[in-house]
Amino acid sequence: MRKSGVTMEKLKLNNMPIRYKLIIHFLLISILPSIGLGLLIGWTVDRIVEEQSNENTMQLIRKVNTAIESDVENLQKITYLISFDPGVQKFLKGEAAGTAQMDPAAGNGESAEYNIRKFLQGFTTLSSEIAGIMLVNREGDFISNEMYTRSGTRLTEEAWYKQAAANKGIFQIVGHPYGRAVRSHVDYKESEVVSAVRAIVNPETQVVQGVVLVDLKLRVIAETARDVTLGKTGYLTVVDNNGEMIYAPQHPLMQKIPANLFTESSGITSETVDGRHLQLIYRTSPFTGWTTMGVFPMDESAYGIREITFNVVTFVFVVCMLGMTASFYLAYSISRPIGQLASFMSKAQSGDLTIRYWGNRSDEIGLLGRSFNTMLAQIGRLLSLTELQARQKREAELRSLQAHIKPHFLYNTLDTIHWMARSKGAEDIAEVVQSLSRLFRLGLSKGSDIIPLSDELEHIVSYLKIQHVRYSSKLTYSIEVEPKLQELYVLKLLLQPMVENAIYHGIKERRGPGHLSIEVVEQGNELYLTVRDNGAGMATDRLRELRRRLEAVGGEEPEPSEPEMPVTGSAGSGYGILNVQARIRLTYGEPYGISMESEPGKGTVVTVRHPVVRDPEKN
């Protein structure tokens, strides 16, 4: 079905006027390359700008990560400094609990807890990004200037305390302090601070002595990421390792980040939110564990891309308009003289052979016009010749009709002789006459060149009966053929020349009686008819010469001037065999024909290779 559809499309294209074909051709060679070039430029620019934009965004993300890591690293250093303070060490061991105990090292009558508070306040004063610091020992006692807890709350049961204790002194960021029992005097909202914890561990026993809790103001992170804009509506957001947003603008394009979105430490991915395609460029900090991600709509293109696209589209449009104008003009200039010549041909087709092309063009159209004039003159001469040949043909048909009367008269005469011989009791004469009559009837075969094998064999049997009467006991023969093969068709008079040569030039030249056998077999799609005799045979050089002449037979009859080869033996002159070879080659082609084998004193074998023909109308 597909092949038929393609063929129909080709036929439709071939039926189009040449003017439209030229227009389509010119448009294809002018507009399509322009469109292709425009698309290639647009795609290349878009790809390069996109790669540069992604690379610039990734660089911005790296800078933001570096700034955040610097702030978090300061918090980590502060926790280390706090853990090494002697007063803090005493508090963690329970030696400085309460407000009444004085610190002898201070020498000013101040309590140890007051000195620790004062020590912690120094960090919050120097680092404005710190919202508060709380120091908690393993008994649940705490010291802090900025934070406090509700009464009855045991801080060692808080999730952040357990998380810090489980990390055994490793600094860790726990994110927004949602749901904890610690409050701030400044009353920061939970979404406005980020908490970090670190357990203080006894280096000798590896026992957790307490935890340092530090709250970092979110505005530090917000100020770092807020100034970065991606396109019109794009922005940067910071997400922790659980997918919780540490920082996001007031109206983010994505309200929630899937936890499994970040499969690698950095990369580019896309998400669809509310039917809008968003491109995400992210990078995860190995120090903080946070992921800084750029979010911007994919349909927002840079101004430079739109300008380049506009210029490309304008260029393609101008080229297309010029190409269409040139295509119409060129198509008209080429198709107009062709149309005129086609009009002349149409008039000649209607019977007006006096029409002529007038023009002085020197191109192909002028050449066609002059050839058209020559053709019309030649057609006029051929028509005159055809009329003459038609008259001669009618005369020949009349003579042929008169000649056909003679064979019928001969058949009737032979039948009369046949019945007269039978009435006189001369059965041998009657049989010969009957065989001769049948031989003539089958030889003509109502003008058909291809006859059933049964008719061909009947023709040979009639011929052999006549020859048997002539040569009496000197000739014996046999025919071997399967009954089903007799329904096949073969060329007329296929075997008679071979049988005649076998009798006259083989068995007749033999001393004593001779035998002739005919065998017909089918092999595949081919029919092999073999005539074998035990006559005088043929010399080697004569056989070689006859084989050469058989192979040289093609689709043409031998030249009349060619001298016949004086071949003796079972092949005779070979004229009948060459005639059969020529008819087979002309009808069925080169693979089919006659092959010969002969040996002096032993006889000759002639084999005819013939295709299997079951329906002569189709073949």
C-alpha cells in the first residue's frame, strides 16, 4: 500500500504543468536553504546563549554558596571558641551552676554565670548576623543572654539537643527551629532564623558534656540571594537536605521542593508547576549540606535572543519574497515558449500536419521547434508510404486467400485416394495415404505456431509410419513419454527435422537395421525432448562446427549469402536443425535450444531444451 501511495504522488507531480514544476523547483532551491539557514542560526544562538546563561547562573550560585559557607563557618568557629572557654568548661561540669557562686578568677565579685553571659554577649555584639547563643549542659541547665525556655521544659529532651549529642562534637545545621521550646527575647519568628548546634565532648571519656545552640538571622542568607535575578521572574532559593526551604522570595514559583529532586551535587533539571515549565539549576554545598537553586521559567528568553530571532525572521522573509518573485519570472520565461510549442503539437495531433513552428531561437526550444518541423515532414512521407503498403497488403491477402484453397483441395484428394485404396483392399497404400494426409493437416495446424505435445507426437508418428513403409525392416522406432506431459505445449515442427536427419543421414547410412528412439521428460520448469539413433554418427570436426553454428544462432536468420556447410553424417547440412534453434531462441530466449552428442559408428543424440508451457495464451 505504501508503494502504491508513493506511485500516485509521483503521477500527480508528473501531471503538473511545467510552469508549476519550475516554480516549485526555484522555491525549493531558494527558500528552503534560507529557512534552513535561519533555523540553524536561531538554534545555534539559542543553544549558545542558553549554555552561557546556565554557566552564568551556576557561577552566581557558586558565589552565593561561598558567602553562605563563610557565614556558617564563622558560626562553627564561634562554637569551638565557646567550648574551649574555662568558665564554660566548669559550667558544663556543673561547677558554675546557679547565680550565687562567685568566680574567684574574676577578682571582682561577679558570679561565674554572669561571666559566661558576658562572654557569650561578646560574640553577638561582634557578629550582627547571630540572633542568639544558648549553652546547655547535660543536666538541662542553660545560660543565654538572648534566649529562654518555658518553665518545666527539659532541654536535653529537645530534638536539636539529641541530634547534636548524636553527632559527637560535629557542627551541624538543623534548619528553621520549628516546634522547639526555646524562645528569643527579640521574638524572632521561626522562619526568620536558622539554628546550628554542636555538642561539647570530653576528649578523654568521649562523653557529651553539653550543647552549644546558635541561631543565625535569615536576613544574612536573604541578602546574599535576594540581589540575584534570573530573567524577569527568576530567583535563587536555598533548600536544606530534606527539601525544606531555608530561603525563598515572597511569591516563589515553586511552593515545595521534592526531596528526591537533587540526584547529584550539581546539575540542571526541569519541573512543571501549574502547567508552567520551570528550569532548575542547582548546586549543593558539601560544607552546609544546603542546595542553592536558580528557578526561572523556560519560556522567558533573553532580549538578545529575541532580537536575533527577529533579524533572522526578517532576513528569511525578504529572501522568500525575492525568491518567489524570481521563481515566477523565470518559470514564465521558460514555460511560455514550451507552451507555444505544445500548442503547435496539439494542432498537429488533431490532424493539421501543415502547421509549422516559426522562430529564430538558438536554445533547446528552437532546436525542438526545428525538430518538430522535420518530424511533421517525415510523418507526411511515412503516411504516403503507409498508404502504398496498405494497398500491397490487401493484394497479398487476396493472393493468400486464393492459395489456401489448394491445401483443402489436397486434403480432399488424399481422403479420396485413401478410401479408394481401402475399397480395393490395398491397406498398406491406404495407411500411407492416411498418414500423409494427417502429416499435412498437423503441419499446418490452422496457422498456430505453438501446438500441444500430443499433436507434435502424432505428427512424428505419421511421418515415421510413412518412413517405415519406405525402409521396411531397416527402421524401427520407439516413443517414450508420460501421458500427463502430452497436455503441455511446444513449438510446431520441433522434432521432425531431427527425426528426418536421424533417418536419412544416420540409419540410412548404417549397415543393417537401425533403431530410432524419442524420449520426453520434465525436469523442473523445463522440458527435454531427446532424439537418439544408432546410425553412422558424425566426425569430431563436423560435430564441432555444427555446435559452433548452433551457438551462433541468435535472434536473426542467417544471411542468405552465407554458404551452407557441407556436413555429412547424422546431422546432414544442419539447415533444419538451425531453423529449429533459431525459432526456439527467438521465442524463449538464450537458455533454451538444441544440444548434440555424436560419435562415429555409434550414433547421434540430439536434445531439445524447451520451457514447460501449460497455457500458450499467457506465454
